[in-house]
Amino acid sequence: MNNSQRAAGGSIIPAVTRAQRLVRIQQSLNKLPSVPVVVTELLRALADDRSSVSDIEKYFRSDVALATKLLKLANSAFFSFPDPINSISHAAAILGYNTMRSLALSAWASELLSRELKPYGYGKGGLWKHSLGAAFLARALGHRWKMGAETAEELFVGGLLHDVGKLPLAQHSEEAFLLAPASADSALEILVREREYFGTDHAEIGVEMAKNWRLSPALADVILHHHDPDPEAEGASQAAVVHIADWCCNTRLVGMVDYRLPSAKPNATCMEILRMPELDLDLLLEESDPIIEQAGKVESAIQ
Ligand SMILES: [Fe+2]
Ligand SMILES: [Fe+2]
């Protein structure tokens, strides 16, 4: 690898080494916004059946911006309820606590995921669009494949945060990474290229972020394996569904401004894990299109 580059004036600037990049990335993880206590407590309360609606309202009262965003999401065209949802208690009654959790986390993550990620081909808001598409699609697939309502909401969160590790990596990439061979022709090649350049990849960094945010170990597992699901891992089927949802969004170029050829097929291990060897990919894409389109309406509702 070339360890130096020429500045405009002709002088040679030593390039940052992989080890230095890794140290900088690790340091930057501590500077990323943490999940505010109110959000963590709200998520915990929404996961607890014993929480009353007035308990839930109390958390939203201390974060009005979060409540406003959640109501915008609930009123977006994705859900298309006939009457507007005007209050948190109304949202709780109509959506239920599980969906409220997904939307509360989305409301918090929207700003973070809306950053521009040029090295990965996302303009401003591109990763947010991609993440929402994967989230709503993973959730829908979870329902369609009868994985249970609770798992479907876990799939939503996995879809939403699967690529979150790209944020710190994009911040620490230079021209050499931008001009990397169009690694996206295989999702696994992105990880290989990242390891070569940063000494880590976005799946590993995503796991560290999830741990820092005290998100569940199951979610960390989904993030770690979203490119290469491991049949032995605990959340294997969730990782497989998120991988398939991610593949559909990549194939449909959701959020991308500068894209290279997507993988022709999802990782075959997913179909083994889900025991669906005959999964019809053309039909899957066709059935996914309306969900991806609806997710796009959610994205514009909150911006
Ligand atoms: Fe990824
Ligand atoms: Fe992705």
C-alpha cells in the first residue's frame, strides 16, 4: 500500500497507517452521541408489560422533541391510519408498546443516520433511507414468515441499526478508501476492504456501538452477522432476515447516490438458516417494493 501522498504544493504527506486509523476510530466511538437516559428508560418501560400508559407519557413529557418525532412517524403514510394520532396515549392504544419501541428508537436515531456517508455512496439522508427501508422490510418479513410479533419488532431494530458502524469508519476514510475498487459487487467484499484499510469492519464497530448504547446482546449479534449469518449464532434467523432485507434495499438502490453493482443473490446460508431453500428472489423483490416505497414516506415525514 502506498504510505504517502503528494500535497497540492508538491510536498509529500505521510499517509495515515491502518493502525493509526484504528486507534482514531476507537477514540471516536466515545464521542458519538449516547442514547439519552430518557430514551433508554423509555425503551425499558415499553418492554415491560406492567408499565401503564401514564408511565410512558411521563418519559415523553421530558423529551417533547422525541414525542413530536414519534407522532410524525405514527402519522406517516406507512401506517395510513384513517384518523390522525394526536397523543402518546392514542399512539400506545393504536400501535401497541412493541411498535412504539421501534418508533421511539427510530426517532432518536434519525439524526445520527441522516449524516452523509460519501465513502459508501450515500448522500445526506441516504443511510437513513436505507436503514428505514431495511427496518420496515425486515419487520414485514418477520410477520410474513410467522416469527412472532416480538421478533418482528427486534427485526425492525436490527434493520434500522445494521449499518450503524459505517458512521465512524466513513469519518476516518480518505481518498484511498473512496477510490477503492467497487467492492460492493459482493457485500462480503466490503468487509474485506474495510479490514484491509481500517483493521476492522462496520459489523464489528456496530457491535461496539450497540454495547456502548447498552442495546441487547441479541441485537449486537444481528449487527455482527448481517453480512455473513452464522447458523450457530444465537440470533441466526434474525441476522438472516436482516441480511435479506438489506439485500433487497441494496438491489433497489435505496438511498444510494453513487452505486456499484449489488450482489446478485443474498448469502445462501440465510436460506439454509430460514429453511427456505426455494425462496423465489424475484417474487421477494416484487413483494418488497411496496414496503420499501412506504418506508420512503416515513423517511420524508420525519425530515
Ligand atoms: Fe452492512
Ligand atoms: Fe445495509
